[in-house]
Amino acid sequence: MPLFDPPLAFAASAVEFEMPSGMFQTWDGVVYLLTTGNGFLAYDLTKGSLLWKVPLINGPARLGNTGPMIAEVDGKPTAFLTYRVVIEGSGTISDRTVMRVASFSLADGAVGWQTDVDDERIPSDSGLGVDKVVAANSDHVVVSTDSHDTGGLGSDFTTVLDARTGKIRWSNPAFQARALDGDTVAGMRSTDYRAKAERATIGLAASDGAQRWIHENTRPSGVLGSGQLGGGLMQVYPVRGNSEGRPAGLIEIKTGREVIRFEPAGTATCRYDGEAVVVCAQHGGRSGETGSMAAYDATSYKLLWQLPDKAAGREAPKLSAARRGAIYGSTSNGPIILDARTGQDKVTDLSFTPDVVIPGFGIVKSLKAIKVHAATG
């Protein structure tokens, strides 16, 4: 079967997978997920058949509603997971809960290394918290937690490990990582009212945690579980007052430089097509107000096109996904695919709008499951 990339047509029938956490990763026609009962599992996307499953050593005390993160390490696709486990005490030593980070081979699920992050500064489990492998590359694995505790310092925690050995490089109890590009980790500095340190967006060296840049009174958009945008970019917005002198759009992870500004300065949904285009959509805030969509070159950051176009009678679609020159979404007329570089209609007869698009497949997500449609064109 040919591998259509980007997919422009999909089969009506789908293979359905139950996803207790709703979090998953795909790689080369396989979906990988983490569950409390069965551990780490791999399924063939086309057939829906289980390829392998690996129990998590000691069993998780909490998964944190997260999934695996996949990266190539020395040319080998590797999955990185995090979950909390209880270490049993003995005698006068009480039980304690640690954050475990582990690497697995995608070929058969074999464990590469596992590291227990045993740090008293890690927020305790509030029942609503999230632990997540935010990003990984051939050198670094970035893990963060969000305890949903708004009481100030101590509600976040980040640790960075060596991707090859699992050795902890550094940890920061007042930082929530959101993205990684090369040797730079970008994210949010936690508020500390006692030290009068306001929330800020900062970039740190992945190798040693040293600060490289800062934007005061801003924060990354979305939540910890949202995942990173890609293309070396991160979305931010001001948290106090107007945006004058502060970024309100997309910044470079490595430098902190603002490269795309949203007008008006508000929240937006952005997708990177994995190749050359970043597209962002802002939805109307008032009743009857239409949204907007704009596409930018991912290297020069030049505006390529924008919608709506009142003169041409064209509305802005709601954005769902982007893949190699194709933008997926929906309008009042139904599902649609646009050309990423021109904004022109490319496909108007889709039967559904995919939430995730990968080579050869379109995926529709629900709260506890995903439906995978094979590409037919």
C-alpha cells in the first residue's frame, strides 16, 4: 500500500483504539500508549493488532494522564516515559513516592534505562496533577510536572536527563518546561510571591540549566499536556496589561526572539506542518464574530496569506491539523483541506475532519479513544 504524505483522502471505515488517558504517540505506522493496567503497548495502526506490551516495573502509582515521547537516539527510535511509583520503606523508613523516567526500544519494548527522580521538591500528587515527558532529542529528555497547585512556588518541577544514560543533568522546582530545541529548554517560571518573582517565560540551557533569555510577565500558551508546536517555535502571551514591549505570538525557543505577532494580541491555535509552514487561527470572541487564519513561512516568518477574505467571500476555517503543505480544518460547509502556501481550497469533499494527521493516516480523537482512518490518496 502506498504511503500518502500528506494524505488528501481517507477511508470511511476506521480502526478504533481505546485510550484511557487520551494520550498517545505514533511512529512509522504504529501507535504507542501508556495504560495503568497493561503498561506500555504498541499497536499496528492498519490492522489494529497488538504488536507487544511491556509491564511497567513496580507498577505506576500515577500515570499523570500522559503518554510516551519518541525521539531518535543514535539513529534508534526510542520512547521515553514517566510515571510515579511507590518505593516501599523498611523499619523506621517510610514509603515514599518517586518520579520514574525510563527509556524503551520501539522495536520490542525492551527497557534501555530507568531513573528514579527522588527529590523532595517534586510537588506531591494532588490527584489532578500531570507529569509529562515534554520533549526529547538525541541528547536530552525533558520532564515536567504541573500539580495544579496555584499557591505559588513549588507547584511546578522540571528535570532534564541524558537521553543515552538517564543521568539527571539538573532539576528546577520553579520552572515548567514546554519545549526543547537543540540545547535550549523553554517554558514558564513559576510565580513566587514571597520572593516577589512574577511569572515569566524563560529559556534555559538543557546541559546545565543556566538562563539564556527571559520575557517578564508572559507565559506559554496552553497547558503542560498540550505538547510543543515544533519548528523551533513556542507560543506566548502577556499575563498583565497590554503587550507593548512583550511578545504576543510566536518566539524562537533558542533565542527568545519574537518572530510572529498576533493582532489582536490574544490566544490562538497554531500548527506546524513539519516542513515549511506555520499556521495560526484565532476564533471570534463575540457572538456572530468570525475567526481568522494566517500562515507564515517557518524560516523567514513572512506572512503567506490570511483569511477571511471578504472581497472573495471566503471564510476562515477552524484549524485542526497541518502536514507537509496541507492544512486540515472545517468551515460552515464542512471539512476542508487548504494548500499551506497559498491558502487556496485543495480538497472540499472530506467526510470528516482529522484531529491528527501523520504519513498514511488521519486520526479522530475522543475523550477515551481514537479512530484511525487509512489514507487512500
